Amino acid sequence: MNENTNVLGLIFANMHDHTVVDLTKERTMGSILFGGRYRLIDFPLSNMVNSGISEVGVITKSNYQSLLDHLGSGREWDLARKKGGLHLLPPFGHVGSGIYRGRLEALYGVWQFVKNSPAEYVLLSDCDIITSIDYEKVIKQHIDSLADITVVYGKSILSMEQAVNSTVLSVNDDDRIFDILLNPQISGACNVSLNMFVLSKEFLKNIVLSAASRNQYSFERDVLQAHIKDYKIMGYMHEGYFSKIDSISNYYKANIALLNHEIREKLFIDKAPIYTKIRDNAPVKYGLDSNVKNSLIADGCIIEGTVENSILFRGVKVAKGATIKNSILMQDTVIGQKCDINYVITDKKVMIGNFRLLTGSQYYPLYVGKGATI
Amino acid sequence: MYIKKDCVAMLLAGGQGSRLYALTQNMAKPAVPYGGKYRIIDFPLSNCINSGIDTVGVLTQYQPLVLHDYIGTGQPWDLDNIHGGVHSLPPFQTALGAQWYKGTANAIYQNISFVDRYDPEYVIILSGDHIYKMDYSKMLNYHKKTEADATIAVLDVSLEEASRFGIMITDDNDKIVDFEEKPKEPRSTLASMGIYIFTWKKLRKYLIDNENDETASKDFGKDIIPNMLKDNQKLVAYHFDGYWKDVGTIDSLWEANMDLLNPNIPLDLYDPTWKIYSRNPIMPPQYIGNDATVENSMISEGCVINGNIDFSIIFAGVTIEQGAVVRDSIIMPGSVIKSGAVIEYSIVGEDCVIEEYATIGARPETISDKSEWGVAVVGHNVTVSEGAKVLPKQIISENI
């Protein structure tokens, strides 16, 4: 890994909040818990760090307390640096700005920060994609192809519900993007935008300032779509595994997918680890009658019951005789004795008393909100 | 500029731990892994920060690389303070030449200038050989209240055990009147835990006097404590009744790990008010597969478990393949246990590979001659080839 001081990373922590309203009620998209010990922002942030990007700005909008708490000084991502490092960018109000409506307005609001960075290129990323990606390759292609804008995309078979929350690209044999559909009513095999973009800072400056003067705020609509002919907009095909969090059922699926060995191998690569906040939990303790199959268990759990096909976050307690199946139990959930839990997502610090029976369905898991006691 | 500290901790971490054999070949004893994610030194360091002691000198000498790397800036224990923090103190060269640390007292003597920088009223001497949770601030308050010159933490042990320890003989007011190192016929059952609080001015004087005495062995137990007693200084015993275990031998290291699985033993690593901090692995959560059975065990992050585990401690990043059996054993970080291997009553070091159908150790009931039985040990970075056997009590440090 070489230090890539020539690239500034910018992460949009609140984009797509509306697609998973239950989970973003008290947090940003970026601080949604994922995979037993992570938050969604850990993926773009770790990918940037693993690609040698040492200066990252995180653009927030609302509900960002949990995000600030998670990121702290950025030390866990090796981003507590004197040069560069992590910068949290909450909305900065001055005349004509404040809470932004879209990506371009958000960028306009933080332009002073971007301007002061020595980087020549800017990499933009949202937090809705779970993947491991080498951005060095994306940046190299961007430079080599003399593109104005490079859009990272992956191939995926979209359902109608997914397509509505997606940007779908048509790419020719030379990687040039010639058509862009925003939130289309289609389904089937698509090139879906992974909401990661590379531009030179100079080019970004022009479009941000020009959009501001025209009261435009949508990067996808007012830049990509509107200028598809006059800008050189290239696609970078990301061949690795990715999942897109755009509904609670896809959130469930993306978590459960981690039980697949091949998928874990593609996401958690030794040379490109996913960093996250440390909690100093003890190892997992399995009791005398514990029975665990096909599950991902994070540190600090104490398991005395049965757990199958589930993801348990840090500090979850499962009492004797309880059965957990096909469920996602977030941090510090406590499950009482002889409970029967199937297809359930519990948010942080949920308490479920003894002898409770909770059942959702595969396509519509039952969600229990943060701190609830049942 | 140094800010005055009430109490500075000096942690003796230079010992070889020769009775841990293969496990301390490449690392000092305090760096030996313990409890699924810790190293022994995490316990005194966490106790320090949890007790409000934020200035710690760690005296290192034997194989310090792993230990120095591990301590780093002290950040994992919140000991990277601007004023104070943790400092690794290996032996160094002076204008008068270079000297190794010749004994526990000599090690502190050579670092008098380190302690003096903080101008402390008190110094607490700790060692990196013990597993325990203790609030040193309570002991310090006791030291202040009794206006002692030295306070020694003691544990009430059984009479049989007493001859393995330094034993304190006290009067009715817990004033120490005599001290015996490993007595054959103990006159008391109060064992020294190797934790001392001294009023720094007093200790400083005794360290210098001891250094000038050429016949002295430069050791706390052999010189400093007896000398202070001889001079009628006020030494008091501080009673501790929690869990405390010396992990200086293979058997005691194995037992101390197994104690974590015993619900009746009061060493709670899950207590949020007294966390034991450590350098955390950067790994995904552990995966327990469809063919796995896991009971009464502790398992750490990054493990992939498809075999059968019972009564065992499994450290971070260990792979246990389908059909492998691990019972009553400790598997240290990064090791791979292949299919069909059977590990019983054993300690397997870091980054080992146990190939298919190898067997390590055995259950005591399978051995008729009990003197032949003991915990088997595979040292760090060792490969045990397919079908090979490591007998009970055997210790290997090279590939077989």
C-alpha cells in the first residue's frame, strides 16, 4: 500500500437514508450496524485507506451523533494523521446553504475543505454498498482514459423494487457510458452504479460552482444525465462481490450472505482488512448446553442457547433454552430463557424477556427498534 | 516539563519464564497469550489504568521484541497520556558502561531517574507474571492510612501451597514481622503476590544502599524487604481475596486458562466496570459452521470453526476444520487444526499447523502411569505433520 496523497476521499454518510427508514431513525446510513461488528461506513472508509488514500472527508447531514461516536479521531482506520487524516463535515450554514438537498449542494457546502486539500483527484462514495474494492485501479483507469468522470458500477440482476432505488448505466465496449437511468421502473440484468465516482478536483469545482449558480443539486440528474454527451463519462466495472443496502429485506439478505464462506473470503481479505471501532470485549463464551450452527458471532457474546443461521453482534446474550434462527441480533441484545426467535432483526440494546415467541418471515423479517423491551 | 504524580507503577517484565519452555523461546513471559485474546501483561496494565495509575515503566530485558511491539504507545490501555503513560524500559548504556538488569531491585535502581522525573510520593512494583483483577488505589489508600513504608499485597493460601511462595508473618495489626522465601515449614499462610507499594523516598534509599552492597543479590525478596525489616521499618500486609494466579509453569498457565470456563471462579472478563484491555485483532467475527459443535469454550474473533470444541480456549484467527477435535486445550492465535486431528489437554502456540490426523496430548484417564501424564505443548510456529503424535507432557519447539 502506497500513500496516495494525490486523492481526496469524500464519503456521503446520509445518502439513501430514506431507503431503510427503520434503521436510520436514530442514525445515518453510514452508521447502520452490519456483519456482527461493523458499521456501513467502515467499508468505504477501509477501502479508501487500503487503497492508500490518507485524507478523507465524511459529509453528514442529520442524525450524525452515532456516526461521530463511531469515527472519533479516525484512529482505528489509521486516519488520525497530522497530514490529511479524517475530517468530519457536518452541515455548515451560511447564506444560501445549510441543509443540502443533494450531492452537489453538499459538495458546495464543504467546498472550502475540498479546496484546501492538496489532492488533484477526488473520490466520492456513499455508504450503501458492501464491497471490498481497490480504488487505486479505479483512479488509474480514470487517469489513463482521460475521463472527466468515472462511475464505478457492478453487474447485478435487479428486481423492480431495487431498480427504483438505483442508477442504471448503459456502457459501450470502450467503457464509455452512453445512457443513464435514474430510479427506473425496470427489472433484470443491469449495470448498476455503486455510487462511487472519480473526478479531478478542478473538474469537480467547475460542476459544483456551476450547479450552485443554477440552483441544481442532483449530481446524477444535473451532471451525469444532463451532460452525458458533452462530458467524457466512463464506467469502471467492479468485478468483486458487492451487496447494496436499499431496503430492510436486502439489509437482511446482505447480512445473512456473510454466512457463505466464499462471500466472506471476498469481503474480508487479509491484505485489505475492514477496520472498525474497537470495543475491548472479551472473547465469546459458549455455555455447557450451547448449540451453534452456521452463524457469525462477534466478541463479547455469551451464548447458552441454540443459534442457527444468524448474525450476532458484539455483546449479545442468549440465555439457556432460547432458540435463535435466521436472525440478526445487534449489539447488546439480550434474549431471555426459552425464547423462540425466528426471522427477527433486533436493533441495539433490545431486551427480550423469558418465554417470548417472535417470528418474522424470510421476505419480511420482523424488526424490533433500538432499546425496546419485550 | 514533568507533572508530579502521586504514584508511579514499575512493572517487572524482563523475566525469561524458563518454566514455560517452548512458549517463551521467542517472547518474554508477560507477552505469552492468555484467555483467548489477551497477553499476560494486559492484566497489570489494565489494572493500572482502571486504578487511576497513568504512569507505568515496563522493565524489559529477555526477548523484548514481541513485548515492545505489543506495548507500543500504550494506546490500547489508554496509557498514551501526554503526562505519564507507559514507557518500555530496557537496559541501557551509560557513561560507566552497559549493564544488564541483575535483579528486580537492580532493575528499578537503574531506572531511578525515570521515577524521579515524576517526583512521586509512592511507587507500586508489579510483575508481569500474574492473572488477577485488583484495584491498586485501594491498596494505595491502605498504605497511606497505615503510614507504612512498604505495603505488600498478600493472599491467604493453603498450608500445602505456602511453601511455593514468599510468606509473610504478621502481628495482630497486619504489621509484617518476618518474611520467609519458600519456607519448608511455613509459619503463616499469607503469600506475597509480588505487588509492593513503597514510599518512594524510602525505597530510593534502600535501592542505593543495596546497590552499594557488593554481596547483595539485588532482589526485592532477598534484599530490600529483609533489609527494611531489619531496620524496623513499617511494613504492612494488604489482604487481597480475589482471584490471583501465577502463570509461571505450563500447568499453571493451562489451569489459569481453564479457570475462565469455570463458573465458580471469580474472574469475570465481561464486567464493564473493570475491562481488561488488549491490542484487538482486526478480523471479522468468528464463524461457527454447520458441522461444528462448540460447548463450554471461549473463542475469539476471526476464527472459522467446523470441528468439535469442548472445554477449550481458542484465540483469534484460528481455523479448526471439520472432524477435528479440540478438548481441554488452548489454541493460540493464527493456528490451523486440520481435519481429523485430535488435541486433548494441550497448549498449541501461535501460528502452528496441526496436519490431518495428528494427535496432541491425551486425557489423563487413558494413561495408566500418572507420572507420565501432563499437558502437551506445541511451541510457536511449529508444524505437526500428518498422523504425527505429540505425547502427553511432551514439549516440542520444532516441526515433527
